[in-house]
Amino acid sequence: MPKEQSFAQRLIAWQQAAGRHDLPWQGSRDPYRVWLSEIMLQQTQVATVIPYYQRFLASFPDVGALAAAPIERVVEHWAGLGYYARARNLHRCAQQIVTVHGGFFPKTAAGLTELPGIGRSTAAAIAAFSFGERAAILDGNVKRVLCRVFGIAGFPGATAVDRKLWQLAESLLPETGIEAYTQGLMDLGATLCTRGTPHCPACPFADSCVARREGRQKELPEARPRAPVPERRSTFVLITDGTRLLLERRPPSGLWGGLLVPPEGEPDEVLAARGLVTVDCRKLPDLQHAFTHFRLTLAPVLCRVAAPSALAEAGREWLPLATAASAGVPTPIARLIRQVASAPD
Ligand code: SF4
């Protein structure tokens, strides 16, 4: 792990030598331009943002012009950038700056976070680029860089991991050069330490990055933990007259649509509904089956019945026990049938 101070120094040196220096919003400390670019860059790539940024500035050259514009015009200029709440917040924010702050942006990250649509990381970026404040940014790209360089485990969206990352981001801030440092973090995340295939050999942290050393670039940052798989349990009644098994065709849609399956439900009700005379019933061992979205426990009950009066009714088939498992039944049902066929008593 790199020493804290050397992280900032290395990043600043790399940004100055290999970072981006000619983006249209760089070279200005005007908080209006910085703010506009930061909001546009949320969830949107630089190449997409540039023409929007330029058109927007041409139409709304300062915060007063934006505040005075009708919201419809603002949204028109945003069309195609997506996440339209950003445009509405931008407009509200401009109006608040004019009405509450006399047309001037607050000069601290803390003050900026009070405004609509400006979160902690965006506020820090605006404060760093416009006013030179030592404030930490932590957007998705920066989280990825920090998780990889320092080997931070856990899903970054989890509260405890998020807190740890903010502490780390703050502890890494340089005493001087916050602008190049902040830009360096953004540049590294966007150009080298990318989500898919990071370009590690060109990285200023190539010799110290935990993810690179351990070959875990694809594992870090960790993905959102999967939600627990829902569990379902269902009783299947395997009805046999000793040589045949009753199967019923499922409706075309839904689970196992169109396939032959034993009746599902409480044995007494199932048998009564079909006018069958029960000899005896016994439970068989449960069987688990995993589907994509849930796990099903099949609770089979084997019921012997007196010979049925009709062997084929609409949607119902009495098939030989020995071959029923291969009659177009779902996999777990085939397993149940084989179990019964191999030891019917
Ligand atoms: S060495 Fe690779 S994984 Fe580590 S920070 Fe650099 S680009 Fe990202």
C-alpha cells in the first residue's frame, strides 16, 4: 500500500504529465462553469458532455441567465443527456443562488451541499476547482480507484464501506495542489483504472496497487451482494394405481408451462377433486430445486389409489410408472418419478 503522502504526490505528478488538460471547463475557476460541468459529468462520459456544455454556456452564459430562463428551455438544452432531474435541479439551484446568495456560489463544500442537486462529492469538486478548498471527492470512479489501490473489501454502497472510503479519501488529500490532485483522481478513474480492463502498466500506482499485485482488478470494487433467493415450498401428489402414474399438463404460461407434472396441493383435496379412491398415502423425502429467481422445495406425497375408471381425461394422463420420467416432465419431477418407480412401495 502506498504511503498516504506519496499517493497524492504520485497522483499529482501523473496528472501533470499524463492527465487531461484541455477539457473545455478546465482552466477556469468560475464556479458556474465548474458546477455546470460537474453536474453534466455525473453518469455521463466526457465526450458526450462537451457539445452539451458548449451549447448550454452559449445560451446561458452565467448563473443569472440560467435562473431567468424558463425551465422548458433549460430542459430542451438537456435533451439527450438523460437523468432529467439534473436539469430541473440545475435550474432550481441557479434560482436559489440568485435569490438567496445574491448571485454568488457559496465558497465552501459545506455551503454548496445545501443547494439542490449538489451532493457531497460534487460540492467538493466545485470547491476544489473554484476556490482551492481541500475537500475530498468520492464518485463511482474514485471509489473504484481507492478500492483497487488499497484493496478495500465490501460493496462500496454499503454504509460501513462508504464511511471507510470517505475517511480514506480525506486522509489522502494533499496539503497543496488540490486542483491537480482532484483532476488526477478523475482522470485516473476515467482513462486508466477503468471498470472493464484497467491499463495497469501505465498507472502511477502500478507497483503498489493491491488489486494489481493480487490480480483482483475484476473483483474490486466488490459487486452489490445478491439479494437472498426467495424460498417456496409446494406439495406434489404422486398418484399411482400400482403400475401407472397420474400426470397433468400445466397451462402454457407460468412455471413449467405446457409440461406434465403431478397434481400440486393437499393430498386429500387433490384426490377428492379427481374422484379417486385412496388406498394409502405416505410422504417421501423433500427435494430442492434452484430456479433463477427462487428455490423450490418439492414435498412429495405418494398416494396409492384404486384403479381409475378413465385413463385419459382432458389434460390428465395415466402413464406407465417405469417410463413416466421421460414423458416431457421437468427435471425435478423426473427425479421424483424415478424415486417412486425404483421403489414404489
Ligand atoms: S494498478 Fe491497475 S487496478 Fe491498480 S489503480 Fe492502477 S489501473 Fe487501477
